[in-house]
Amino acid sequence: MELALNSAAGANALLTRNGNTIRIRLRGLRLTRLIALPLLAAGGWALYVAGMSVGHAATGTAAEGAMLRGQLILLAIGLVCGLPGLMALLARTYVEIDNDLCRVTAVRQFGPIRMTKTVPLAGIKQVRTAIDDSKEVTIYNVELIGPRPAEPILVGFSRTRAHCQTFARDLRRALKLPCVDFSRGEPDAD
């Protein structure tokens, strides 16, 4: 079963259910992928020119000693521009909640580099909606809250509070956890 929560309303997460496994995929930012394309093109061009230069040196059409510095500079430019461009283009983030294995796995993958964080499902105590107004635009986050010293796991975000609350409510129903709303600010201590 695949369910895009609030897809028409602007949510930035896709929830899929396969048996006892729930997977929440955060959609990548289009601007990030758009910026990655010129970086990838510049890196590819620099590596192509460096390869052509090595070919000229190997066939004897050019002096190898005179071209070595240029080859190394182009190789460095190709790697410095191409690798981050490739990583940003292939970036994806998802959270997998496996009820059979009783674990929650948060994955951030940038091309071949994969970073995972696994928390026991019993350690997740609640679904929280919080506001992040540290940037120019106010973003409402949906997070899974585990044990206190641990950092919350981001599972979704939206620019409107209503979309965020709808996503949190659907996630709460799927996980059978309480939902706490911090999007109006921190609740009172009493």
C-alpha cells in the first residue's frame, strides 16, 4: 500500500507500507538538485579534459612534463566539483520503521555514502510537531522522539502548520503513538 500524505497540499514526505514495514521518504529539494547539475557538468568537463591531456601525453603528441601540472589541476577541479555535485544529485533521506525487527532506521544517503541511525522501536515515545523558524521561512517539522539524550528523527516537514499536523496525525495512527504539538511554541511546564 502506498500513500502520499498531503501530496496535493504540499507535504514533503511519502509514506509507504509493505506488510509490517513503514517507509517514510523525504522528498529532495529541487533547488539542491538543480544546483548540482552545473557542478556535475563542470566536474565532468574537467575530468574529460584531463583524460584528453593524458591521452596526448601517452601518444607522444605533447611533452608529459609540461602537462603534468595542468593534468593535476584539472583532476582536482574535476573531483572538487564533480563529487559534491554527484552526491547532491543522488541525495535521498528516508526513515524505515520495521515492526517485525522492532527498530526505526533513519538513513541519509549521498550517492555511495550512506549514514544510518538505528533506534529500537520501543524507544520511540511520541510523534512531535515542532516549528523551525531559524531560517527566513518558517518550517514545521514532524519528528519521532526517542530516549532523552538522543536527537529526534525528522520524518517530514511542511511550510504550513495544517499539513504538518495532518501528516503527524496519520503517522500517529500508523504507529499507535501519542502526538505532541510544539508548533505553537514550547508547552507550559504545568
